[in-house]
Amino acid sequence: MSSLDSVFRGTSLVISHAQLLSDAVAKTAAFRHSRNLVFGYVAYRLASSAWRELVARGLGGSICDMYNSVAKVFFRYLLRAPGIRDKVGSEVGKVLADMEQSMIPRGPGITRHLELPEHGWSDEQIFEEMRTLSLMKHSAWEEGKVSGAVYHGGEDIIKLQTEAYGMYSTANQLHPDVFPAVRKMEAEVVSMVLKLFNAPETGAGTSTSGGTESLLMACLAAKMKGYHERHITQPEIVAPVTVHAGFDKAAYYFGIKLRHAPIDPVTYKVDLKAVRRLINSNTVLIAGSAPNFPHGIIDDIEGLSKLAVKYNVPLHVDACLGSFIVPYLERVYNEVDASVKVPLFDFRLPGVTSISCDTHKYGFAPKGSSIIVYRDSNYRRYQYFLATDWAGGVYASPTLAGSRPGALMAGCWATLMRIGDDGYMKSARSIVESARTIRKAIENEMPQLRVLGEPIVSVVSFTSTKLNVYDVADAMVKKGWHLSALQNPAALHIACTKLTTTSCAELVRDLKEAVAQVELEHSGESEQEIKQKQGDTAMLYGVAGSVSTNGIVDELVYGFLDNLFKA
Ligand SMILES: *Cc1c(COP(=O)(O)O)cnc(C)c1O
């Protein structure tokens, strides 16, 4: 018998034994039992997930969701169909080419630096080139004509920040032993923010690179807390549709399901009943804004806090925008208009477990600066990252970044110390007053527009059923203004900053003019036509101007992002 034969015989023997064995196993009660168990578990997971959807969205909503996801797939295939694909491709190409031309100036007088200069430049050459670059055509933020975007605190603050950077330009918070000063500054800034939001003694936080990172940290910490304390493996967050897109980003990055709760059509605050329906055993966090970006409305945080306590889930309050205004709101309205009741939104509400506050918005710190704070330091631990057995040594980092720019923290600390409590009170008051002026002017003098909800902070948003608001935005651009375009519903907003406090009378005058112009130019349009047009132009406004974008928004936005990196 050849050895090959014996191998063959051996193998077949093993196979036949295995066959016998598996037959025997299949017949045993234990196997049947465990098979049923696995089947039962899978069926249970599927059913409970379907049940959660049904509870969350209702029967109508679930059918709607199903229809939408089928329609989405269908359109994706449709866009790829021969004939259609080429047509869409060439349309997209045209818009992107236009966009590229306006974003990336080329031609005579513009030198492109696509590789390292062979010999390093002199300081003079560099400053000369940077001065030229600063003259590139841009929106007129210096005159207070841009909504939000630039939150500086005045020329003297900018000068102070520049000097603070200079002193600490090499500093890195990753090495507190080398740079103890910036460690101390960071701890102190966190402490100041905890105080502003009435945190208890146990309160704790970190600085981050901006509001988005603060939100990422809040969502990550909630996910890890849910995993470690409640064994949640399919985490979900419940947040209003008006919450910042940073929550969508967190969901995308960390594998969390974001369930959007609708808002009340009158108050524009999150619908608490909807939030309650969306909470389930997988919910690791609920969230609200103080105020939100689109409409500048503070959600009913007190109501959310009650839900948080009742269902024992953490509650995040996004005060990224509210930052250094909302803590002063009670005092401001005591002075300005005592009839306005400022709701509670901070750690005084027992359900609030974390708050994000952007020092780089109304704190006037240099860009790249925000604070995330928690009710207690145990919670903060869940955002930390440890690699204690790394070949490079014991590694630990509190936030997304490894190395962190100590210069920014120095700039932030210097700003907070320089402006102080009285300074922030003063700036909060003047910004709130200018938003009130704009709101009142729209409500009293522009019957074509309607203010959304009752904004009491710094943002005023408005819509219209009588005009296409995006036409109003275009008319305002011609007057040098840059308002933010919103969608669902179509609306515009202005976020008042320190810069706009001196330009709000001018804004009111120009807005009135713009509304009158649009009304005159489009006088024949029906309400239905206006609605249709607002729907079409909503998506890409501000990225590519008013283009019709049905179904191809993603392609255009991908192109926009690619353009950012063309030299
Ligand atoms: C600005 C803002 C943020 C964070 O934005 P960043 O650009 O990352 O600083 C978060 N929430 C709201 C409501 C905001 O307005």
C-alpha cells in the first residue's frame, strides 16, 4: 500500500467517522437545544430591532422610512443608467467647473507654489506674499456683514492673542512635564467654564480643538459608558433634527445610531413626546441645544432633563454656540427686559450630565478652542484613550488629538483672563440686544417674513411663504451681506457677533430693501411655485449658489470638498 493510499484511507475514515459523529450530535437533545437557542437569539434580535423602529417611528413612519430607503437605492441605480449617467455627469461637471473657477483663482498675477522652493525664502518675501494673499477676494467680514463665522473680540484682543501665541508657540499639552504652564492654563480654563455652567464640585472636563470635537467626545464617552455600565453594543443617541451636524459626524465615526426627534412647529423646540418615544434600551445619550445653530432656539432642557432622570440616560447640552452668552442670559434679561423668562439649561438641572461650550465662539478665543465638561470625573474617563503596553511607552491621551497646540491654549487663557466676567456680561448684552433689534424689525416692519420661534440669544432666523427666501439671500449678497441659508424649512438666519453689533441698523435697512426688491421682481409667483423653488435651491446654497440639485447633491458636495485641496 502506497503511503498516498494510506493517507487517502485515513482521510476517508476520518470523514466517515465525522459523519457518524455529526449525525449523532445532531440527534442529541443538547444540539437541538443549542440550535434552537441560536435561532431564537437571532430571531429575538431581529424582532426587537424591528419593534424598536416601530415604537420610534410609528407604523406610518416606519413605512415611510422603508419607502425612502428603497427610493434612495432606486435613484442611485437610476443615476447610473446609461444615458442618464452621462447627462448627470456632464451637468455635475459644469457646476463643479464653475465652482472651481470661483474658489480657486488662477491666471496672470497668481503664483502657485506646488513644491518646496529650492532655496528658503527671506522673511520679507514671505510677508510680502502673505500680504498679497490677504487681499484675495472674500466676504466682507471686517464690516460685520457675515453671519457668525468670525467671533473676534476686538483688535486689542487679537493683538494680545498673537503675543500669547508667540510666547508659547512650541508648547504641547501632550508633554505636561515639559510645558507645565499650558497644563495649568488648560485646567484653569476648564474650571472657569465649569463655574459658568454651575457644575457641582465633582465637575470635570477637557479642552478640545472646537465644538465638533467636544461633541465627538461627549458622544464617545456616552457610548463607552453605555457599553461598560449597561453592556449596550448597539448604541443609539436621541437628538433633535436641529442639533448640530457634529452629532451625525459622531454617529458616523463611532458606529452609533442617531435618532432624530422632530421639533414643535410653533416653538421650534424639540418635541418632548417624540424624544420619549425614541428612547429605548439601547439609548446611551439624549441631547438638546442651548441654543441650536439653525434657529437660535434653546430646547426645553428642563423637559429633557426630566426624561433623562426618568429613563436614567445621560443628557448632553450643546452650548457650543451659546458659549459665553447663555451663562449671562439671566443677568442680561434682568437689565434689558425682565418679562423674558430665561429657562434653565445647565448643571442646575439634575439630568444634565455633559455640556459643550466653544471658547472660540462668544468666548472670543482664537479658533481651534472649545471645552467639554461633565457632571463628574468618572464620566470624563470614558473619553480617555489608553495604550499602556505600547512599544513606544505607556501612552495616554484625553481627547482626539495626540499632540495639542499649547499656543492656542495660551491664547484662550489670555483672552478669558483679559475679558473677565464684566467684559463677557457687556458683550453678551450688546449681542443679545442687536439680535433683538433685528428680530423686532422683522416682526414689526417686514410682514413678508416670519421669525421662527422666539429666539432670545444671538441668532434670528426667518422664513417666508410670500417670497423665495433664497432670492432674498441673493439680493443681500449683492449688498455685501452673507446670511446663512437653512433648509427644512427653507429659511435664512443671521448669527450676531461682536462685529454685527455696529452694523445691525444697516442690516435692517438693507434687508427691508432686499425684501422689497424680491417682491417686485417676482410679483407674479404663486405660493406653490415659491415653495417648489425653495425646495430645489435649498441644498447647495452657499456652496455653489442657487443651483437645482435634485438627487445629485452628494456629487456636488464631494466635488466642493475636493476643490478645497486644489493648489
Ligand atoms: C458652532 C457650533 C458647534 C461646533 O462647531 P465647530 O465648528 O466645530 O466649532 C456645535 N454646535 C452648535 C450649535 C454650533 O453652533
